[in-house]
Amino acid sequence: MARDTGRPPSPPPAALREYRKKRDFSRTPEPEGGSAAGGRSDRTFVIQKHAATRLHYDFRLELEGTLKSWAVPKGPSLDPLERRLAMHVEDHPIEYGSFEGIIPKGEYGGGTVLLWDRGTWEPEEDPHKGYHAGSLKFTLHGEKLKGSWALVRINDKRQTRDAGKSWLLIKHRDAEARPAKVLIIDAAPTESVATGRSMEEIAAAGDRVWHSKGGGEAKPSPEPAAVATGRRPAAVRKPRSPALAPQDEPGARRGRLPKFVPLQLATLAAKAPPGEEWLHELKFDGYRILARLEDGKVRLMSRNERDWTAKFPAVAESVARLPVSTAMLDGEVAVFQPDGKTSFQALQNAASGEDTAVVSRTWPSTSSIWTGGT
């Protein structure tokens, strides 16, 4: 196989012009890009799972000082007969290869980015001639993808708008090839190769964003809730002096606050149970959430124990202001409309950061305080 070691040490002056033109780097955590260090014999490649307007996989190969990039709507396939459409997009800076996090809504490509695969690649022919001719053949050495591949430009004279942008990502027949029934995007671990997290966990936490200063590594953000919603997190407020006395409640007993307790989910029944010991409420169209409060620190968790604190900072602030030092609250987060009905669509908008004020008017329908502490 041909190994090219003579790539330019930095991208050409105009290589990142389109990339930078599409982005406001005062708002997006993506890297602006600078000079790339040269001298390595191996080239890097990366595949980023990108939940933008439509879910797709961004396939990027380091070449000529930048990451040549293609958006693959269905993701790569190990079947040589499955030729996946790959739309050529603007070159990205080399630094983008370690980006994982949240691109703010309203920005170009807004959504969650997960580092799905990474590694090195070897050109099987002259990569510069192949790329510019529209036929690039290479071998991948990734954590999920391996073996021989090709990117081939579709030369269709009938194309006008996307002329030259439509390519095909093709797996060559080798030991790494698999039949179509084996979908690599499902068979391989779907979590990030960098952090081990899922798309949902990255979106909920928002605690890894790109910092262009400091060596080009993804670093924890000091304000994770601010990344997802634009508001400051509430988990640092000091608790007020408790006004409640849980120890005086009938049947209460002292104990350590658990990390999580199963949510009290509804049970299907043919009719409502009778008796004065039952309380009845309307069904709210929202998210069932467990709020854990301990020494002023709040964590909001889904029924699957995923951290959703960053999605509802106003709710976390309200819980932090409760006159108790420890509590567990099992409730429904919902958004009320002027007519008194709840709107799940409005709640989704609030959770994604499109509308944060509306969440501050909602906190749970029914709440149960765990009385294991004082």
C-alpha cells in the first residue's frame, strides 16, 4: 500500500474559508481551526454521529492539512453491495477530530455530536490524485471500522445543484466485510469511543464542549447547564435551615439518602380504586423525573437514571430552595398552556433550550419527600 508522508504542515489559506463562514465562533463550541502540525506518517480519520436536523454520520479523513468531510445519512455499511450516499461538505480543521458535545440550536449544524469512531487510515494509491479525480481508495484502522474502503464521486451530468458533491462510501471485499443483515451502526457499540456516553447522555449533560485554548483537548465546562440551556446550574446553592421536621412524620425512620429510587409509575387498571386513602389527579403530558436534593446539590434523573439536570435548570433551582437539607421528589415535569392543558411539544422545546422560561412555572404534579434525613 502507498503511504504518503508529504502532506502540507498547515491547511491552505482558503481551505477553511467556507467552514468559518458558516459558523459564529462566539456562540458555537466548535474549533475555529489553525495550523496543523505536520510530520506524522499516519493520517487520522474520525466518524462523528451528528443529531442535527436529521441524524447522520460525518465521515472525515485527514488530507492536505484539513479533514475532508462527507455526510453519510445512513452511516457506513460493511456490505460491499451496500453503497452508501456520502455528501461532500466543507473541509473541517484537524482539531475537529476530537470534538464531541453540543452545537447550540440556531447555529449551523445545531445538535448533539458523538465521537462514533476514530483511528488512522492509509491511502492505497496516491491520495491527492485520487481525491481530486473523485476516486479515493484507503484502508481504515479504527476502533469500529477496519479494512479497505473507497469514496467514489458520482459523475452524473444531470445533476446541477449538487454537482460534484454526491459521492458513494463503499466497503471493499476483504476479511472485514459483512453481509447487509449485519448493520455496523447497530452491531458495534453505539457509545462514544472517547467518553463511553450515549447521544442522550451527551445532550443531557452538556459537560464536554470544545475549548479552543488549552491544547485543543475537550475539557469539562464549568457550567454544564449553561451549555444546554443558557442558564446557570442550580446545584451550588447553600441549603436553607430546614423548616420541616421529617422525623415527626408517622412511620419516618432515619437513614442515608439513596442514590436513586424507582419512580412510582402508573399501573393500568379497569377502573379507579375506591376509598378515602386514594388521591386522584389529571394525567399530565410531561416527563417523569426524580429530584435528589442533598446539602443544596440537586440532581434530576429520568426513570432510567440518566442525569437531566441541565435540561431543566429552573426546576433544579426550585428544588434547591426547598427548606430541607435532603429530599427525594418523584414527580412530573410539565408545561402548562394558557388554557390549563399541558403541552409535550412545548416541554421538548424547553428541554432542548429553545424556551427555558416556561419550565420555571412547572414543577411536579405530585411530590413525595423522602424523610430519611434531617
